[in-house]
Amino acid sequence: MLPSWKDSPTRTAIVDFVQRVTAEGSPDHLPPEARIAVFDNDGTLWCEQPFPIQTGFLFGKLAEQVKADPLLGAKQPWKAVVENDHAWLGNAITKHYGGDDSDLKVMAAGLLSAYAGERVEDFAAKAEAFLRNSENPVLKRPNLKTAYAPMRELLRYLADNGFTSYIVSGGGRDFIRPIARELYGVPPERVVGTSVELEYREDAEGRPGLYHTPKLEVFDDGPTKVARIWSRIGARPVFAAGNANGDLPMLKATTWDAPASLALVVHHDDGEREPAYTAGAEKLLQAANENGWAVASVKNDWTTVFVD
Amino acid sequence: MLPSWKDSPTRTAIVDFVQRVTAEGSPDHLPPEARIAVFDNDGTLWCEQPFPIQTGFLFGKLAEQVKADPLLGAKQPWKAVVENDHAWLGNAITKHYGGDDSDLKVMAAGLLSAYAGERVEDFAAKAEAFLRNSENPVLKRPNLKTAYAPMRELLRYLADNGFTSYIVSGGGRDFIRPIARELYGVPPERVVGTSVELEYREDAEGRPGLYHTPKLEVFDDGPTKVARIWSRIGARPVFAAGNANGDLPMLKATTWDAPASLALVVHHDDGEREPAYTAGAEKLLQAANENGWAVASVKNDWTTVFVD
């Protein structure tokens, strides 16, 4: 079990936790229905560098829209996408952190409009096709092969020990679902994530359908992850894994005053086998340090990062 | 199996459907992960007459609030509740159907404020205590014993045949969850329903918590049920049961162009063993008739309605 994990204190913390909550007679024993685990996705289960996989999916659609309607190319965010203007895109985010949301709102509105009007089944088919046929531009490997082998093993190890795992992602719920079962062993009903409002309509023949709208329903990050876990699961998890500041409330709410719990932080400190970064993870790494949470160092705890 | 169902065409339709989708080699065979069933709750799984059980829970809280702050009793909807003014309450709904939402909004705001500020765990404990200790004012039986025996048998029969059942209720998700496993065999993560927005806060010691707000998040009725099924399950059900017009889109979306599916409508036509009514179910009963959906007549299809 866990063959891609080095025999390190982090691996020991995971195995000890699982044994504590599963061993009959253990004071921390939990019945299977209480063995609930939650995982962030981007940067925790699969690589999010140089940008989240979904970004490629959305930008590709914006580029297609400009081909069909060249006038769109004069307008943001289509302009930045077709001109490969990373500065504008990066600035939109930098300005947001400085308190100026104007460009970020323009970008979000463009991205939200990309698949508006699609039936949910058609969106799922397009997301799946993209995921199966695209690659990571830095790692030069298929996007589905940028899932972290040690984390896939961890999901399986937990399942083998009676845990039920959920993905709780800041990324799009309907983007991840089509491949979550195959990639992670997590069925669609256990994928929680960012979503757009869906509109119910019956067409001229009366055929009912659900269609994506350009309106954000939930941005599933930060404290919202905690609210969504309750709303979707109705129980408190005992295991939570994340890699960014937006996962901090989820890890805190999972472990607070809960001796039979474990928080795991993936720390991207390798730089050889994948990009290294701490930007956007500073507060989480600090909390991990202060609370003694388990930290999975990509460099030191994982013998293998990706498998082909 | 299904001992509280008479040997009638409706029972036959249910059993035939289950055999068609489970028998190996059947052209309509479905793998277990596709055997998804959705059930409305009020009026489908338990009695909703003379008013939904949750109404008693909320009105009781409003009456308590007036005891603590008598001035509230001069204000609607507290006034109508403490004066037992059914006319005002009924009129609010009648006016709503006539296009005038003014009183309904006043009532909804009062009801939504009833448990605002409660931690989700405290709300769950209060809901559970109410459900275990209250009774139906007409049937004079404990509210938990107003669950329909034939429907509980149906839930078990489906589970025994590899189905996964969800409750998709216009009533409150967090109100039903505490007893759904015991009463229906449905765990909290498979209860979908109306919800208020939840607020994440950390108290002075840093303890994280989720609190009810007085803001409606989702009113889970009508087309919204279809959107919520997708959002929560990520798949199309093959069985749907309901009893009111608000269930019509759910039953239609389940069965449209789907030979391996079944819609079941509970028809409250008995009048001796429970109140009889068709108000609010006219369109659903008409659609059942037009589409040949299965109709469970309380009078003619159920040998037993309630068990003690």
C-alpha cells in the first residue's frame, strides 16, 4: 500500500490515523459512515501548473468563439486569450488581490459565458473529450496523467479502509465529474465544486433539459467549501487534504477539537519533477506548521509523482 | 416483499420495472450505479395533512419567540401564529396563487428568521427532538408514524435490488436529515431539499462553525428539483415518485424518452385512513393519466397506510 510514498513521518501519520480510526477496540474507532474524507482537486489531486486544467478548456472555447465571430477578438477577455496576453490575465488577478476587481470581473464574465446555453450532458461530453485529449504545456504529458500517483494511492487506501471520499474543488464540478470515477474512484455524486446556475427548459416537443447559464451559482473556495460540505454531506469529515489558502477553512473545520482526524497539506517544493511554488499557499503552510498537520512534500515524501 | 401493497396493476408496474432493469440479459438491464431513485417527501413518504410537519416546527418556534418578546405578537406572521389565525395564513397562500406575494413574503421572512443564528448541529438536534416528540393533530399519531408503510417498503425493496434512493424534498433538507436514515434508510448525504444560506464563522477562540442565516438559498420545488438532482447526483434518475404539481418536472425529466424508467404518483383519495385531497396535485394527476405513469391510490392500492 502507498508504494509511491517514502517511509517518512508523513506516511506514518497517514497510516497511524487510518489504523486508529479503523481498529476494533481503538478509542478513536469510527464506524464506516463516519469515515468521510474530502480532497481539494487542483494542486492536490492533479497538477495545477502552469495554470489549472480547466483554464485551457475555457480559453480554448474563447478562441473558438473569436474564430466564429472575429469582432469578439477586440474585447476582453477574448482579446487577451487570442493574443496570448498573459500580462493582462495575470494583472487581472494581481489587481484583484490589490482590491480592484474590475478586470477579474470582465474575465469571469467571459469565462462564464463560454459554455452558456449548453445542455449539461453536452457540456459533460465536451469536458471529457478535452480532458482525454489535452496535455500539460510544461510537463508535456496528457492532463489525465498529471494526477498525482501518491494521492491516487491514498484515495484507494482510504476506500480499502471503509472511507468515503469526496472531491471538494474550487474548479468546476461538471468539468471534473466525467473522469472522477475512472481517475480517482470518486463517483459523480461525490464531486462538489464550483458551479453555474442551471436553467430547466422544455423544448418545442416538450423534451425537458437542463442548460448552463452564464451566472455563477457557487464559487467553491475558502469558507464556502465548509458550507458546501455540510450542504452536500450533512456530516463533518475526519480527513481533509488541500494545497492552497482556499483549503484552510476546510482543514480547520475538519480537525478542530477532533482527535480522530487528520489534515494533509500537499507542498509543491520539488521543482524538478513538476513546477515548485508556494504562492497562494502561504497561510495554509503556516497553519500546517502551527497545528502540526501532516505535510506531503513532493520532493521528500513522494518517490513517484506521475505514472504513465 | 411490498406486503402493504395490494396485488394491483400499480404494484405490478413497480415489480415489473424492477425486474426489467435488474434481470441479467434483460434489454433494459441497468448496472447498479444507474439505478437511481428520487422521492419527494411531504405527501409522498410521510403525511403532509393538515399541514407539513415542518410547519409545526417553525410555528412552535415563532410562538416561543412571542413568549420571550411579547411585542412580536403584534406583527405578522407571529400574530397569526399565536392567534391561530388560519385565515391569514391560508389567505397568504391564496393571494400568492392570485399573483399577490405580499403576505407570503411576510410569512416566509418570519419563518426563515425562526432559526437564524443557530449552528447547523444545534438545528439538527432541535429538528430531531421535534420529530421524535410531536404528533399529527388530525391523525393523533406521532409524526414519525405518519410515514407511509407502503413507501417505506418500496424504499427497502429498491435498496434490496441495488437501487440508490435520494429524497428530493420541497421541505427543509436539514429538517429531514436527522431521521432519514432511521425512517427511510436514506443517509444524510442523499437528502436534497430546501435550504437557507449557511454562514461560516470562527468564534473568539477560533472555533469554526456553520450558522443558519435568515436568507433562503434554494426553494427545492418544481424545475428546481431537476436542477438540484443534477447538481447533487450528476446523473439522471430512472425512478421518481411524487404527489404534487411541484414534482411534475422531476417525474417528466426522469421518464422522458427513457424506456427503462418509472414514475409513480401517490394519489390521496382515501379520506378514511388519512385526509383525502387533490388540491395542488391536479396537473400531476393529469400528467400521470396522459403519460400512463403508475398511480398509487391510497384507497385502492395500499392495504396498510401506517404502522405503529
